[in-house]
Amino acid sequence: MIGAGIAIGVVFGVSIGNVRRVLLLS
């Protein structure tokens, strides 16, 4: 359960980071 939560957190963190990069570049 804890490992899955960390994995989900990492996935969301990466997706949010990509969105921020796109917004900054656009």
C-alpha cells in the first residue's frame, strides 16, 4: 500500500512537472 502510494505520488509529480514546463515554454 505504501509503495503504491509513493509510486502514484511520483507519477503525479512527474505529470505536474511536465505541465509546468509546457506552460513555461509556451
